[in-house]
Amino acid sequence: MVYDLYRRGSALLEAGDFAAAAIPLEQARRLEPDKTSIREALGRAYFRSGRFEMARDEFAAVVERAPVNDFAHFCLGKALVKTGRLREARHHAGLAVGMRPDRADYRALRDRLRGA
């Protein structure tokens, strides 16, 4: 059941129906709150539907459970920017780059935040 909810939410997310994707992903999170894959997908759905504080909370939960998840640090940094927490965003962008210096998108976020 959880996997079906996750797959349905992920499919909606990939189809660009971000608000609808959050519904099955929220159900999946309630059943499996420690699953980082669910929380990351839900964070993406929230972010893409403009619910930045909720996205921030989901990405923070992923980082807490999986501190070496470079993508979660990057996404958390982006969500922190959207919620006006630039100093924290700079920290997470830097961590993401440190883990994956080959990612141009990570470097661009870090560089954009250097002066912030």
C-alpha cells in the first residue's frame, strides 16, 4: 500500500501535477515517516507547488535521516532561500557542493548565495 501511494505520487510529480502529487505522498509519509524517498518526493511536490515552508520541513527531515544526501541538502538550500533563511541556505548549498562538486546546479546555488 505505501509503495503504491509513493508510485502514484511520484507519477503525478513527474507529470507536473504537483499539488495532486502531495496527496498520496502525504498518505505514504503518515504510514512510513522515516522513509527518505517519500519525504524527498513530498518535498519536491511542495516546492514545485509553491509551499516552500512545507518543502523546507520535508527536506530538513531527509537531511536529518540521511546527512550525506547531497540532493536533499541542495533542495533544502533552495527551500531556505524561498523562506528567507539565506545564511542556512548557504550552509546547505556548500555541503551539497562539497559532496558533489561536479554538479553545476549545486555550484550555481552556492555561488549565488555567497554574497547573501
